[in-house]
Amino acid sequence: MEADYTIIGAGVVGLAIARELTAAGKNVVLLEKNSKHGMETSSRNTECIHAGVYYQSDTLKAQLCSKGRGMLYQYCLKNNIPHKRTGKLFLAVTEEEVSKLEETQKVAIKNGLSGIEIIKGSALKEIEPEVNAVAGLLSPDSGIVDSHQLMENLLKEGLEKDLVFAPNCPVESAEFKNGKWLLSIGGSNPTTLETNYVINSAGLYAIELASKVFPEHSFPKLSPTKGCYLRSKKKLDLKHIIYPAMIPGVITERVDATPDLAGYIRFGPNSESIENLEDYKIREELIQEMLPAIQRYLPQITKEDLSIDMAGIRPRIYAAGETPVDFYIKWDQENWLNLIGMESPALTSCLAIAEHVKEMISANS
């Protein structure tokens, strides 16, 4: 079997890249170790469309989120993919937290966002009467999307342009020989694939694969972080995505509230370190642990209003000093491109990431 371009990993980023390259007339094979596309990080999240409020302005996360947000809204409108521009409110429950909103607002303005305003008192109650807060920072361009239908549509468009999608095809090893990559593919029908380019978009397993192929290279450290979610049993009149006040660039434990397209609320995620990349178990104690944080801004919520929802695992990466780092999108050898650390806002950025990868390929050709 032969291909010009082989993408490893059919999450939302891999699917978007496959669509972008096939639309440009490229011969593409998309390999996925699971039985279906998008079974891991891409389908286990809040499905939030991020505006790019708090990412450091000189990072790929900020640049691709800002560009990708607009592309994603347009794509959803064009293809009738369920979505909603809800807006996001960063809430200060106390006067002492208002300074955090001011810091976030400064970063948002630096990132080129418009309409970022701090709302207080009756004006806040008018737009979000359910919440307990003294102030809120409004980000009007945030929203939610049906990630499953988004991925289905990306795959459909790729297949219409002759994409070869191969599920149940884990890549066991790779060798660069005579100017091409030879990929050994496992599964129930082991085979070898010869390809000119490899795009490693394997999500949680991208570093493991890259390290196996390039043992002499140094890659960022994977620090997989499990995030567990609760769900409201009843519909709430919550119009915006809710984030507690935060300091941009500082990772702290918090509980967000994200309305879904049916009007129910997903609370979370929390943050748990794990060893097993398939550990999606959720502890029953989670409701009691998260309830106080929820009640700070939604005091009417009771334990009986909440149920266990799901868990996802973020492919977070760190550099020396345990500092979280940017998206890692780099050539690591001839015609092998690694995409590592594609955590949030990768869903929002997926179409921009795909375009960025196509441009990198053009520059490398």
C-alpha cells in the first residue's frame, strides 16, 4: 500500500488535516488505532468554542485559536452543524476577585478581541440572573459546538475527496528508507504502508510514537491530566459559559459551567493526574468534592441536582521546569511532522491547525 501523505490519528485535528489536504488534491491515508474516529480527547470535553481570551499572544495557541474560531463558526453555518455563540462570563464572586477580571481583560485586548467588557450590578443580573457574582467579564465570541457532528462532517468531506480512512490500524514502527517512510501497521490485518509524508497527530500517544521513531530526539514531557465532569439533571436558565475568575497563564483548580445544546449544564472539568491513558473512571465522591465550587456562583444547585457525566484526558505537555508549553507542531526529520500537546483550544483551532500544517508542507516541499 502506498500514499503521498499519511496522517496518524483520527481525532478532530487529524480529521481536519485530512480534509484540508484532500481538498487540495493530495493522496491521503488516515490511520486510526481505534475502531472509530474521535473516540478519545476529541469527544470527551466541554465542546467549547474558545474566543482566545487568555492565551499568551505570541503563541500558536493564541494565533490559531483566534483564526480557527472564525473559521469554525463559518464552517458550522455552512454545513448545518449544531452550534451556538453563547458568550462566556468570567465571574468575580467577591470584590477581591475583580482584579482577576481586569488582568484577563488586558490579555484579551492584547490578543485583539473586541467587546470584552466588565459588567457589574443590575447589568450583570439582567444578562445572567441565576448567578451569584459582583462582576463578570463578558467574552461575546465564545460558544459551543456538537463535536461529534463536526468530526462526522470533516470525515465525510475527506472521503468525498478520496481519503482512505483505516480504523483499527495502529502504527507499530516506522523506518525512513530510500526517501520514503515505511510504516508497519498492526491490528487484525498487519501490513506495511509506504508514504512520502507522515503527520503524527496521535493525541495522547503522539509522544510515545515520536520517541519510538526518533529515540535520539528530546520531546516535551507528557503530563496527561484527567478531567471529570458532572451534569445537571434539570435544565437551568444559564445563557453563557461560566468560568470563575482566573489569572491568565496560571493553572488553578476551578469548576466551569458549560450549557450544552439541549439546555443542560456540564460542570467541570476537575484536574487529576493519572498513569493509565485509558483511565476514564470517575469517583463517586466527585459530586461532593465539586459541589462547593459550583455553589459559589450557583448557590441554588444541590447535590441532588447533579449526576456523574464523563471523563476526558488532556494531552498536556511540559518543558523543563514543569512549565506548560505551546502547541508543538514541528518537523523532526525529513517529511515527518509531529503534532504534540494538542489540548484545548485544539478543537476550536482545528481548521486553522489544518491550514497551518498545509502551509508547512508547502514550505517543506
